[in-house]
Amino acid sequence: MSSLHLIHQYEHQLNQAFPGLVAVLEDVARGGMTREDFIRRILNSLKDTSSFHNGIDNLSPRLRKEILDFIAGKSASTITEDKTKSPPLSQDYTPVAGESQLYESNGKPIKFVEDSFTNWSSTVTNNPGIYVPTTVTGVQNIVMSAASKNQRVRVAGFRHTWSDLYSADAQVLISLIPLEVATGTSADVAANVDGPPTDFNQIELAPIGVPGDEDKRYARIGAGVTNEQFRIWAIKNGWTLPANVIVVENTFAGVNAPICHGAGINHGTPNDRVREIQYVDSNGRVQSISDPAKLKAAAAAFGLLGVVTHLTFELDKMTYAMEEPLKLPAMLAVPPPTGWDVPPALQGNYTPEQLESALTDFIQKATDSYYCEWFWFAFQPQVKNDTDPESVVDHPNESLTFLMWMENFADANLNAAAQFRELPGRVQGSVNGVINFNRSPPIADDDGVHKTYLINGIHYRRGTQNFPILDTEFEIPIPALQSDPTKPDWSYVQRAWWDALTLAENDPTGAVRVGIEMRIIGASDVILAPQQGSEFGFASIEIVTSLSSGVDNTWIPLVQKIVDKWTTYEVGGAQLNTRPHWAKMWEDYTVRGGDIKTYLKTVAYKDDIPKFMSILASIGKEQGWTLGDIQRRFSNPVLDSVFFE
């Protein structure tokens, strides 16, 4: 059954709750609607709901007015032109935190609030004491105070980590960005760009190139620098990371600590580009590590070394990206393995020659593109494919960024509406799927082909902060072909992708209500990177849904079935070492019938965790602390169970 056919079965309920929504979905599916008209009509269908009113009530007066002006017919370009004439957005925000009894280097009290903590996706809640320091001295004083009270110290930025790597009740949490930014909308990232300087939001470029390579340069980047701040800086200064996460609402420390990644078969993780790490240790002393061997552990230590304050990265000279998005039938985007039982909604009448040609095209994109990503939006028969071959316009520009911001604002408020959550999961997913697929280029007013700065190509999607989601991701190694060990066996990628699509499409609860995404990424040299250990790279596949799927308890059971498939693949009689992304949801799953933490310790990282801990111990011996010291000061229950028990 097609998505629109299912939506029509619930047309009365949808139109009663969201007047005009079904007509919008029908019109956009027929083609010819501009992105701006599409999002304006979606917002008009939501404007009388309590979720919409709650959403705009949480915005600053300026942002609230911009949304209402847009709904009333004012163009995105006019609104963004008016923004340039307005005072900095940071002036609209009132600091959340009060004052503590601890002090910064300038003698001012460190900002502090004792309040409930919730991460972005609402998978973790607790009640720590939250400090917002602006100086390294302030961090030192927080750590020493925690030591005197036998408290543990953890750090958070935008709180986009789904797994529980955070603080705990009655412990200490440090935020290196203002709380009103960390918990705000995507527009609040701009407020942080405009905000006052701190020790943690500065970027210092080395005056000369990397020895032996003038096309590379070191940059010392504060742990609280956001991806949006770095994007603006990179375009202005002409230096960039070769790969990073898509979202701009992350801090550099937040990307680094749980080993987040971008895409591209020729790229490892951003952690592989770290050349020095500076942090405050368990004794409250400022330390640094630049030894390449030690950095394989220290550059991705989950906050166990201490409070990271600065990271030095090796950057590349800025190049340009040619964005060329495509929309293809699911069976031609990533062809299924021969004989696969393709769900009826995704089937097509293709000859073996067509499928073989499509497979060749898929492999070519995966191996030759600078960047490549595949999306299946919930219950859509086609797949969107993004490629950024390295080859200028500023794309997305301010107007499109504003539209993306509103798209995600609308997504969040639609999915938060009680009337929407009362619908069957497959209906929710079908509505989300039609919206997401049809607003993604190529569309009526945007073929998606743009030459832009590489850093813009990496961060091609904006506004993500506005739409909290649930996300599970695993890294599946691409093994060698048994008949020719010098070549990769792409059939495992096909199988992993179609296992996920098939289970999601056939799931009667419709637990996957946003989509499935796949990136091909190169191997990493970081010891605890999930992408470590396969010379042919990894298929990084994530399953994404709305928060409602977690509320109605359909999410974990469905994803567990997918995890069961992914973690039992064998090649030559040996099981592939498939691993979860540390920052995504993994704690609730089992692997091969057992506890996943046991799997991580005894199978997935059997040799790597002892090596990691040995390097940390050697660093501690040189710097005057022990593994017991960092466990007492910087660990938490999840990290205890993986690394110390």
C-alpha cells in the first residue's frame, strides 16, 4: 500500500486535527510545488494546534515574529534580509544560570544552576549541579571542588548523545556553552556565534603550514566551538576538516569524545585528525598530549582523561564540493542481493541487467565519491542519494537555512501533537516520509546541483536541533571478497541495507517513522573507534524515528530485530565485528543473545579496551594520576561497566 493511499484512509482525522494537511501532501507528491510554498502550507495546517503554540512560546520574540510573518506570506528572502539589519541574536536571550561559590580567573563567580537535566532526545534525565565556566581556571576550580566532595564530573554541549555518557544525580555537569544555547533551537547556534568570547569558543590558526605540506595547517580549537562557528571561520580563513558530522549544532568536544564521524571511503573520523589534546586532569592540573601513539587513545577517551578544553586539528586547504543529489527507486539505489524477498511497496520490474548496472553504479558512488549518503524516508519507494565529489556559491544560503530551520520546527511540532501521536505508527511514518522525501532536492525549484565550499557540503542540512529524534547506528565492516582478498565484498553492504529496509517496511507497528540512512566511511586508527580494523571501510547505517516511537514502545523491539541481523553476519566462518556508534542508542539491545556491554568487552573490543586502558595508565604515570583517580573523578555508571569492571 502506498503512503498516500494509507494517508487517505485517515484523511478525516488528519484534516480535523491539521486542516489542509492531506491536500498539501497530495499536491507536493504530484510535483511542481516550491519548497517555500510547501513549508508555509505545512505550518498553516499546524498553526492552531497546542503543540505549535507551545513551540513558538519557547522561542525569542524575534524568532516568533519571523515564523508568524512567514506563515502570513512574507518571503524567506525578505525575512533573512531583515535579519542582517537587526542586532545580534545573542541580545535576545536571558542567561539561565545563576552564580556559584566557585570563581573564574577574573574573579567572577562561575555560572551555576541546580536543575533537572534532559538530553536532546529525552533518553537521559538526571539532577546534577550544572556549571557554565568561561575560563580554564574556572574548570580547574570545579574539578578541585568536586574532588573535595567526592563527586564525579562530566561535560555536555548540545546534549546530542543518546547513550548515557552524562552526569548523574548529585554529581557535577559542566557545560562549555551557555545553557540557553545548549537547550534552544537551531537559531540559538547563531546566538553563540555572536556571544561573548570565552576560553572555549576560540579558534587559533597556526601561522605556518604543517612541516612538509603547505596544504595543511594546524588549528587549536576550543572545546566549546560549535560546528556552525567553525563553518563560518573555515569559509573566511580557507581551512577545513575533510569530514565531519552533518549537523552544525555540535561542539567540537561533543563530536570528539564519543567518536562521531562524517562520510567518505577515504576519510576516517575527525578524531584521526587530532594532533594535540589539552584538558584538566583529576588533580585540577592543565595537561596536554601530543604523542601520536598516545593520541590513538587520548584523542577519543569519552571524557575519562578529564575535562577537555582545547583540541588541535590538522586541517586541509579549503576545496569545493559539487552537490548532486539524486532520487532513485529503492531497488536501483542500493540493489538487493540476488533472490532477496523485496517488500511489495519497494518492488520494481527490473531486468537482471538493470540490477547489475545499478550495482556497478552504487559501488562506483561508494568508492569514487568524496562523500556519499543514502536515505530511505519512511515508507517511500525511492531512495535519496547525496554525492559531493571534490571538484562557488554559499549554499545553503541564509534564505534556505531559514527554510530548513522552519522545516524542522514544523516536523517537531507535528510529531509532538497529541492528535498525530494517536494515529497508527505507519500513518505517522507515511506522513513524515512524504514530507521529508518531497522537500529534499531535486525538487521543483531546486535541482540540488550546487558548487559550494566543502565545509558547506559537509554541513548541507541545517535546523536539525529543532527536531529531536531517536537514533540507533551500527558500523558494519566491509570484508574482503573470498574469491579475491584484494577486493571488498559489497554484498555485505547490500545485505545490511536491505535487512534494515525489509524489517522496517514489513513492521506492522511502523516503528521507523523518519527513515534509514547509510554512509560509507573509511577505517580509523583510533583504538576504540567502531570503524577501526577493516581496510575496506564500513557501512555506517542508522535507523531514525520520532520520539513517539519510543513512547509507544515499538522502537526497541523493531531495532533489536535489525541488530540481530547485523551482528550475526559471517565471512569465512568468522563473524564480522559489527559495533554500535558509542553516541547513539545501544545500551538496551542484546547481541547474539547476551548483554551488549559484555559483547563490547569480550568480543567487539576484546583486545582494544585493554590496550586503551594501558595507554591511559601510562599517561597517568607520567602526569601523576591513576586509573582509579580518573574513574572516581570522570567516569559514570555506563563507563564503569565497560572500562573498569
